[in-house]
Amino acid sequence: MPDTDAPDTDSATGERDVDPKLLEILVCPLTKTPLRYDSGARELISDQAGLAFPIRNGVPIMLVDEARVLDDDPVSVGVAALARPNGNGAPA
């Protein structure tokens, strides 16, 4: 009998979908606020931090250093830069 709770695989990309139960419990590692799932971009979005966390092979990468900065909001860009190890957006 197949496991109906297991994430499906996207036949077009070969990427695994994120387990919906996991999406319910994940929060932004920086702000501890809920995340929004962008299925098209395969990212978890933290609107408060202005960061988009990638999902690779069904696994959310919840590291601030791996997140993409959402540059459509200047305040979010500043918050995201402060979250970087040396405070200026560049790796330490």
C-alpha cells in the first residue's frame, strides 16, 4: 500500500514537493513568524524579514545565508542585510 502522506514528485522538474505538515510548523529562523509558500518559485517567503528560503528536492533550506533577499521593499532589504553575519549583506 503506497504512503499517501509522502510528498509527491513534480514530473516536469523531478523535484519533490514539500510535505504540507512541514509547511504548517516551519517559521522564519530570523523573525520566528509564519512563512508563505510560493509553489511557482519553490520558496518559503518571510514577508517580515524580506527573505525567500529555497526548497531543494523537497527540503526547505532554512539558512539566512542561503535565502534570497526580496528587493521590492527597501525596509526588508535592510532587515535582511542586518541578518547576515557581518551586517552588510556579504558573507563573513
